[in-house]
Amino acid sequence: MRARAGARGPLWIVARRQEAGRGRRGRRWISEAGNLYATLLLTEPSPPDRAPELSFVAALAIHDAVTEAAPVIVHSLSLKWPNDVLLGGKKFAGILVEGEGTFGTAFVAAVGIGVNCAHHPVDVAFPATDLASAGVVLTPNDLFRTLAVTMPRRLDQWACGAGFAQTRSDWLARGPRSGDAMIVRLDQQHIEGRFETLDEVGRLVLRLPDATIKAITAGEVLALGGTHRAEPLQR
């Protein structure tokens, strides 16, 4: 709505809670007060085909912000493809990037961010947690102040897509390990495999049980395992 009204960005919009929040695939987003709900509006952040890379940029910015604000838990933080941040293997932050190019000639992207500071949902497909459950008392305002610093740094590094190689490298350093078991949902199909890498355009690359390689452009990681390569992945 702000973009349609003429806002150009960069513009942060922060809410105490959301009444109509949503996640990927149109899912309802649980939005209790006490968590961080922020959207960053960007105008012409990159060519439209590079905009999905903003998920990796934002994930790194959140990882940076939490690391700076609560360094005691840095070793428990990791990233899950394509747009989640994990604490102790459980999701505590999610990102939703949406873009439109219908406002004159400008391409506009909205980077929606939700971070569980004090609450988390329990009836979800992938286990969730919050910072308070890990003993970290961090208010949404305090976390946002740090995020407002780390996000521009990561956007500068990304350089409208020209710097994605370094973004990718930093994401891989914080993401799953090579050989980690995964179950990925593609529409109604589930695929099992082992993590290989994140390719040069941000696709998830899996090694399937028959040793073939599959690059996934869009999907949802439902389960993560360790590096036990010998035994088959169990549902």
C-alpha cells in the first residue's frame, strides 16, 4: 500500500503485532505482541529476476543482528534454505520477499521479517522456538535497532545482485553442512536427499538416494538431519 501511494524506500515499517500476517504459500503468520514484525520496502533493489536473493541477504542480516545483540547464542544459530533462521535447529525467524513492477516503471520489493523474541507457535510442521526460550531477553525494539544497521551492510555487500557470490559464500558458512539429510516439499511431492550446496543462483542442490543431483528453485525444507551418510533418511 505504501508503494502504491508513492513511497520509494528504503522504508522500514514495524508493527507491535499483526492482524493479517502471512508466511509462504499464503499461510497465516502467528503474530503475538512481543515479537519483531518488520517490513523493508525497497525500490529498484535489483533487476526483478535477482530479487529472490533478498531472502539470503535478509537471513544474513538477521543472523548478524542476533549475533551482535546476543553473542552468547551465536554457536546455536544457523540458516535454513531458503528464508529461515534457526536457533538450536528450530525456526525462530522467517522472511517473505514479495515484489511488484506495476508502479510506473519502478520495481518494488517488500522484505517481510518476523523474529520470535518472546513467543513461538507450537503446532507447526517445522519445530519453532524463540529467543526467550534460549534465555535471551531481547526486546523487538532493541533487536530492530541492530537489524537496521546490519541490513544496509548486507545490502551493500549484495550490491543489487552483483555481489551475490560473497552473499552465497557467507550463507553457506552458516547454513547446512555438506551431506546433511533433508526432506523437501515441492507442492505435493516430498523429496529426500543430502545437502550438496547452494548454487550460483540460489537454488538448493541435493544429492538424491540414487546419487543423482537435483537443483531446487522453490520448495520448503521440512526436516533436517545430520551427516550420517550411510543410513537412509527416515520420514
